[in-house]
Amino acid sequence: MAQHDLVIRGGHIVDGTGGEGFSGDIAVDGQRISALGLVERRGRREIDAAGALVTPGFVDVHTHYDGQATWAQRMSPSSHHGVTTVVMGNCGVGFAPVRKHDRQRLIELMEGVEDIPGAALHEGLSWEWETYGDYLDMLDARCWDMDVAGQLPHGPLRLYVMGERGAQRQAATADDIHEMRQIAAAAMQAGALGFTTSRTLNHRSINGEPTPSLTASREELTGIAMGLKDAGRGVLQLITDFDDVEQEFANFEHMMRASGRPLSLSLAESLGGDWRRVLARIEDANNRGMTVRAQVAPRPVGVLLGLAATLNPLSAHPTYAALKGKSLENRVAALRDPEIRACLLAEQPNPDNRLKKVIGNFSRIWELGDCPNYEPHPHDSIAAIARREGRSPLEVAYDAMLLKEGNALLYVPFDNFDEHNLDAVREMMLHKDTIMGLSDGGAHVGTICDASFPTTLLTHWARDRKRGARIPLPLLVKSQTLDTANAVGLNDRGILRVGMRADLNVIDFPNLQVHAPQVVHDLPAGGARLQQAADGYLDTIVRGEVTYENGEATGVLPGRLVRGSQHP
């Protein structure tokens, strides 16, 4: 009897539809699922999934692996968390199209907006491309541990067409808009999944310059969106401050009505009560025939502080500044010196430090620990511990950071934690017009590590949450698989059905656990970044091949560039 290439036996299958799970087998032949239910034929390779959860591979639509994909074969940290497809080029930043004299500016923009070290980008980027199609051609020759898809970013596009005028955020002329439209159409035809832009003041280059797309006019945005209409494909993605919700939505609706293309936008509780207003406007737009989704996160977006990280509560202190050039080992030794300790605890930080609100409010800072709690209680904050112990908050933070030979981390949730709980996050996640996003995998490498969102999504919301209601597991799986895949036109994955892509996870769900992030030095030029592993992923399968077993790489690299929308 002919054999299947792979059979996964006896797992609890949660198929991505949102329906209840069921016990069964899955057969794989080539890159596709060939049978589901009771599979009689043997497999050349078999995985015993008895007692394990079997899901589609996770699709992460909001990452920034634009540089990493050019020099690395593993899209970690995402690959440690069951992700089998990533979409990069979000928030209007990336590295194509580009003219030679603008390369440095794009590095400065990515370094400032997404906190990727400039030295690593200088060392790692080969710049073998000019147009966006050239960039995709270069990627097409590479292979990874997962599939990679790209989007055309507004910042590089504006610089390419307008030069210094674009960098200085001057208004685009009719000729500029026409050229951007043509380039957008060509990028979609070459295989870009969509076009992305940024309209937030939080996005600045390393030199403090606002992103080139910040004040782009309605006419410019619509003109570029028309390039997607010309190509007959592509999605729109954006981030904005929503200073004027109605005006912004008028701009977005104009783009969508003119182009007929779907749109997704970033949404978090940092907008205060306005996040519900944004969801109401999204719902209204969808009821009137448009397609809009809000990308939301399953936990707070939070900065990680520590001696090994980019920032910590001592960063603004003059005495600590004098130690910054030393190795971690030498800084730890210095900080354990009683005289230096006394000096640091007594001195005043630099009053002009712009990060004081983040690193100085100890009622909003927690110890992260080895098993991170992303919904910490106020009575566990650094400030609360200091009150109970009769010490200063800085002293408590000081001692906490010296743990693990200076590798311990502190956690500062700054989005999605306004009320010190995740009730608002749950409300956003359950809204019919939201999808999972915002992990920023590949970005913020020294301050944020949210590529582990998929693991938190399952563990916290389906199993571990103690401070409020949970969410059924099948809905959570659907939100990170079918919903995300369909939102960007990847209709060949995200669901376990015969004929669909054989991207899967076999998970020891009772023991699924995210670890605390760790700083590693594996970027080009020895650059540091945060990595975060997990226990419980027994097997991750991409295109029918097992890429990770028990969290360890198998050595196979079946991931390829995804060009444009995909269908079964």
C-alpha cells in the first residue's frame, strides 16, 4: 500500500475554523494536507500526537524582518512560537525601493522607528537591489525556517520618488503621485502583499526626524492605493495617532472607496476611550461595504528594562552613564561596589531625559521573572514592593536588575494596560472586526520582545488567566491562523483542510510556556537583541517538513518567499 509522506496520529485537532476540536489523524503529501480524520495508510514519517494539540501554523501579519530575512535563515524569535508565515514591511518602513544615496537614510529610519542597531544594518544589508521587485528577486533566492512575505513601505517609496522633498514631508505633486502609483502597481505585480504607511509622531529616525509619510495628503494616499487597484491585488496597512478620528477615517475611506482594496490598522488601548470609537467607525465602514480590520495584541506592549537591555532605571544617572562602555560583567561588578551603589541611589537623574516617564514611574514597573506574567497585579509592582519593605523604589529595582548576573529584566507595559488589567484587550480581541497583529517580530530588538504573542495568546487566554474571563481555545487558534491569513490574501493556509498548505503545530498544551527573554549577540557586527524561547512546541511543520522538534531546529529550511495572494 502506498505511503503518505507524513502522518500525524491521534491528536486533538483544532482546525482554525473556530469550531470545537476533535480527535483524528492528518496525512501530508508534498506541501499539502492529503487526508484528515482516520488515516489508514502509514506515513514514511509518523508523529504520535496522542494527548497533544494540533493546530494550523501561525500566521503573523505584523513583523519587521525586512533586514533579517536578507542575512539570516531563521526568523527568530517568531520561529520559537509556532509561526510558519511572517509578513514584513509594516508601518511604512523597509529597504526598497532605494537609490544608493538614500541607503543611509533608510537605515536611520529603521533604527529609530524599529530599534534595529544601525551597525547591524550596515553590516548585514547587501543592497543588491534598487526597485521593490529587485528586493523580492533577491529574497526569492533565499530559504528560511518559515515562509516570508513583504509589503511596499511608504517611507522608502516617498524618498525614491521625491528625494529630499519627501524626507522633509513636503506635499507630493500630481507627477509625484502618478509615479508612486505606478511603482505601487509594479510592486504588487512583482509579489508584494500590500502597501503600508505610518502617520504617528512616535515614528522617528534615529536623528529625531519624523517619518517621511507622517503628513502625506489624502490625494497621495489615494493615488498610491490606486496603484493596488491597477494591479488588481494588495492590502493596505497603516498606523496613526488618531488625533482626529473622523478626519483620519474620512481619509482612509476615500482610499478604500477609490481603490476597492481592504485595509488594516493598528489599535491599542493607548488611545484611551477612543479605541472603542475607532472600532465603531470600523464596524460602520464594514457595514457600508468596505473591508477594514484592526490589528490588536493579546497582551500589553511593554518595554523591557535591564542592565543587558538598551534601557534601565539607571540610564539617566550620570554615574551609570560613565559605566555604559563597559561589559555587562564589569558593570555588574561596579554596581555591586558599595560606594558606587550609594552614589547612584543618592544622585538625581538627568532632568532632561525624555524617557523619565517610562523608566521612572515605578508603580508601572514589575520584575519579569523566569515565567513572565503579562497581566501583573499592582501590589507586585516595584513601587508596591518598596512600600512594603521600607526601601526606595530605585533600590528595589537596582537589586532586581543585579539578579541572574545582571541578566534579569524589568517589565513596563505602556500600551493595553491603562487599568492595570487586560479586560480592554479581551474586548478588542473578541470584536468581529479585529485580527491578531502588532508582534513587531524582528524589531525593537533591545527594548521589546513581543514575537512571543502567539504563545501568550494560547496560554494566558485559554488556560492561565486568573484576573478575569478567558477565551475558548478554538477562537484563539482561529484568530492567529485563518483570520490573519485571510486578512492578507493568503488563502492557502491557516486552516486544516485537505488541499491546504501543510503548515502545522503539534503542541503539548498543558506544558506550553513562554520563557523570559534573554539578550544574545547574534546580529551582524555582533549586535545585541532579545530572544525569547518557549516550551511545549513538540513539532512545527512548514510545507510538510518538520522544522522544529521540542523547540530545537531540525536543520531543514523549507520556507520560501511568498509572492502575492495565494489560493489552494
